Amino acid sequence: MDFSYRKATIEEFKEISQIYAAAQAYMAAQGNPQWAKGFPDENDIRGGIYGGILYCVITNSEIAAVFAAVNHDGNYEEIEGGWLTEGNYLAVHRVAVSEKYRGSGAAKFILNYAAEELAHTRGRTSIRIDTHEMNKPMRTLLLSQGFTECGNVYISRDYSKRIAYEKIL
């Protein structure tokens, strides 16, 4: 499949919200409580769009997936374990693939192309990401795409534990 990516727009808010709602339901059905408390919610989505950090992956003129990319994550300042680099990284968050495009390679595109291109453009030397220990599909994907498990971080909004990964570019 041919994918491209670009910043999300407010006109896409409803569709993006539906993608995240379906991802929340899918995670819950798999026994993964990562987004069980309604994260990301409408304010997170709007903030990501207006803040210029939320991106859409496009194929066939449709949104196949969404993700956020930031240059710094305060949750990554302390880690039980150790990062591979000193901290010139791009953090990738809120990865969700639409139901229609699950298994299409959209998540691989995010990790191997979109995030790497954004990191290079911003002068970053690595990509960091975290996920819940129960998110087996994402954990498997990260390892298969060259990420290294680095330890545990804790998310400030609820102090929940996440497994942290990094990939040196």
C-alpha cells in the first residue's frame, strides 16, 4: 500500500476521534488497559491538531492511521533502566490505525518512514516510544522494527507504568 503523512487538520477531528475510539475499544477487547480511561480524549485530539503535533497517515485519500510526534517528553526524563542515547530524540505517541486499515502496514510506515523522516528533519538522532506491558501487538511490532526495550517509564497523568523503547537512527 502507498502511504503518505501530513499534519492533521481540525476538519478531520470527527474522523480522528472515531479512529481513537475504535482503537480504545480494540485495546480493551484485547485485555490492554492502556487507553481504558478515555485517553486520548477530545481535548487531547484538539490540542494535538492545534499544537501541530498530530499527524494523519493517508492512503486511498483516506486516513489510515494517526500519531503524534514531539521533540521532548517529560515522562522520559526518569527511566527504570537506561536509554540508548543522551536525549536528542523524537517521541512518538498516540499511534492508532483505523479499523479498515489494521494489518495494512500503516503502523510500520509510521515507525519506519514518517517518524524517521520527522526525526531527521528536526535533527534528532533517535526515536523513543512507550507502550503498556499488555499491548503485545505494539511491543512485538516495535521489536520487529529495530526498537530496543530500555526499561520502564511512568506517565504523569496517572502514574501508570509503560515499557519504553528507543531506536537509534
